[in-house]
Amino acid sequence: MKMDYRDTERGAEVAARTEAFLEEEVLPREREWLGGRDAGSDSDRQAEGEALVEELREEARERDVFAPQLSEEYGGLGLAFEDLLPVFEQAGRSILATRAMHVAAPDEGNMHILELAGTEAQKERWLGPLARGEITSGFSMTEPAQGGGSDPKQVQTTAERDGDEYVITGHKWWTTQGSEADLLVVVARTDWEAHPYVGCSLFLVPADTAGVEIRRDVPHIGESGLSHAEITYDHVRVPEENMLGAENAGLAVAQQRLGPARLTHCMRFIGMADRALDVAKAYMNERTAFGDPLIEKQALRFDISDAEMRLHAARTMVRHAARTLVADGEARVEVAMSKVFAAETTQDIIDTCVQICGGNGIGKDLPLADFYENVRAFRIVDGADEVHLRSIAKRALDEDEIHPAELEYLTRFREDLSVGGE
Ligand SMILES: Cc1cc2nc3c(=O)[nH]c(=O)nc-3n(C[C@H](O)[C@H](O)[C@H](O)COP(=O)(O)OP(=O)(O)OC[C@H]3O[C@@H](n4cnc5c(N)ncnc54)[C@H](O)[C@@H]3O)c2cc1C
């Protein structure tokens, strides 16, 4: 549903161009890339998919919608974070569009921290080629149990200094795009004595460095054209200048990636849910059952109302969090609330849209089945729901003031009365 969110003029203008790019270039070719593709070998499909992304990237550059989040110096549009809100939402309407516009995770987040924390030499070597789409990257933080997962304090991968090099040893998995990546951003412990939140550092590891081994792509639900790799790092040597940000400040630097990245994820998934609604509405309009078009059925009309209402709330929360993040440099609770709420809402809406479209919701002629498979991970990636609820509870219950006076008139057990009727 169109609603005026008072987005910035620049954001609205690029969002309009993005909408045209999707309508005219991306959506007509989406089925070639996603589930509707003709059966063929996996490697053929992969190669065809990459060729299509490349072709669309050229078109995105010509239409001035390529990498809107990157500074102009690196070939982007240099939009401010708030300008991105409606643009990422438009891009999120198609999984293919996020790749074509170079706004997809994990490159988007990795480019962001390289721009933020990288040295000039690091930017020249990696950010330039990444921004141009010549190389790809992965972010390697999560480890199999009992390593780092929901609790980053459990990171077991280590990086030990040896002269002017670091030697990285550890085991990661779920590194998105890890199998294809040329560059891996690795989180490793550099100080076991320090408090775990300050004992980790980030390293830029070229994927062809000796000791880096891609073990497998973890089989998973959802097709986004990207792998999620299990990787071992066996005494991988990198020069000290490959450290990204300050030593032992890795989780703080990663946080600078994760805060905005959680919101850009929300924006993309809100776009996906909005498109799912468009598909469901079109189906309701055309399909009849029991004498009427589905669009006349009150139960389904209420489903749509509920979805629109919740999506509006999600959009509003994300915008509030983004504005707080820009103004204060931090918006921990606002981001946590937006992330949990947007993930639940978009998952529920996509599920509703699948239901409304019946068998067509499950089939892959429409984009809903791909959306359904992809949205589930959103409640887990970038921090599972419970991890964010923990932060919200900490603010609500441990940091906010408790007001005992509110219970002034509460009736309590009269302890002055003696037991047994004496
Ligand atoms: C599609 C996908 C892509 C990913 N991409 C990347 C990537 O590029 N790079 C990367 O480093 N990682 C990536 N991940 C990993 C992701 O970040 C982790 O899966 C996530 O942080 C949860 O960690 P875990 O899987 O180890 O779950 P665990 O830590 O084992 O947690 C399991 C569950 O326990 C519950 N839980 C956790 N803490 C609490 C608590 N305090 N209270 C109550 N319940 C709790 C939650 O429900 C959680 O889902 C990806 C994962 C997926 C599925």
C-alpha cells in the first residue's frame, strides 16, 4: 500500500528510478534466475545466473541505481543512510534486483565496514574491486558449536601474532557467499585474557591464502544464488596490515557493520513482503471460488488489512530506528525492536500470501515460494529473535527505572495476623 513516509527527496527520486528498473528490466527476467528456470546442471544454472546478474548490473549503472549506498568515489550514488530507506525497500521486491543493484548481503555490509574502518591501502586493494563487482566477499564470524553463534563471546578462532604476521586458526560456517568469495572478513580472538567483547579482531583474508579450505556449502532452504560455506582456517598467515580496524576492537567494528546492516535487511524484507501482497491481491482479484472472486471474501479482506497494518508499523519502526542511528550514532534497542518485528511481520505476511494463492503459492511460477523459503532465515540471521529480545528486556527491566510506588494500593498478605486464630 502506498503511504507517505516523508522520505527524503533524494531517496524518493532514486526509489522511483529503482521501481522503473525493476518493472522494466528485472521482473521480466526474474523467473530465469529463480525457481522457474528450466532444469539443467547446477553449474550451468550458476553460470547463467551470474551472467544475468552481470547484464543487469550494466543496466543498473546506466539507469543510475547501482550501489546507491556507496560513495561516489567508489562508483556508488553516495546516498545518506536515510535516503536508502525507500530505495532498499524497492530493491527488496526482487531477490534478483538486490544482486543487480549491488545492495545484497554480504557484500553490502562488507563494503560498508571497509569504507568505515579500512585503511587507504585496504580500500584501494579490496573496496575498489568489490564496489565495481570485480570480486566478491564473505563475512566469517559464526562457528559450529561450541564456538561463536548467538553469543559472540564464544568465538574460538584465534589469530596469533608471529613477527609482522598473524596466524589464523579456526572453524567457521554459514559464511554467506563463502565458496565464491575472493575476500573473507574473519573474526578471530587476538587476546584470550581480555573481556571477550574486546578480545577479538577482524582480518581481511584473501580466499586463496594457503590454509583456507572451503569444506562444503551447507545445504539449506531458500535459493538466493549464494552459498553458505563451512570453512576451516588452518594456520592461515596474513600480514599485520590485513587487520581491519584496531586490534581487539573487532566486535565493536563488526557492530558498526551489523547495526545498519540489520536495518537494510529489514528494508529489503519489507519490500519482499510488499511485493508478496501485490501478488496475492492480483490473485484475489482474478480468481473466483464459490460464486465470487476471492477479493470479495471478508476473511481474506481482513487478512490483507492486518498485513497492511503490520507492514506499516514495521516501516515506521525501521524509519525511526534509522533516524535515531543517524542522529545518535547508536540505536541498539530501536534496531533490535525493528529487526524482531520486521522479521516476524514479513514472515507472517508472506505465509498469508502463499495461503491466499493456494497451489500457486507453493509453485514457482510466482515468486511467493522463493520468498517463503528465504524469509525464514531472517528471524535467525543478524541475531536470532531471542538475542534481540534479550537486549530489549535489558533496557526495559535492568536499565529503565522501576517505580515501586505504582504498587501503593496493592493488597498484600497481612503478616501481622497470627496463624491459627490466636
Ligand atoms: C541463511 C543464513 C546466512 C548466514 N550468513 C552468515 C554470514 O554471512 N556470516 C556469519 O558469520 N554467520 C552467518 N549466519 C549465521 C547466523 O548469524 C547464526 O546462525 C545466528 O547468529 C545464530 O547462531 P547459531 O546458528 O550458532 O545459533 P545458536 O547460537 O546455536 O542459537 C540457537 C537458538 O537459540 C536461541 N537462543 C539463543 N540465545 C538465546 C537466549 N539468550 N535466550 C533464549 N533463546 C536463545 C535462538 O532461538 C537461536 O536461534 C547465517 C545463517 C543463516 C541461516
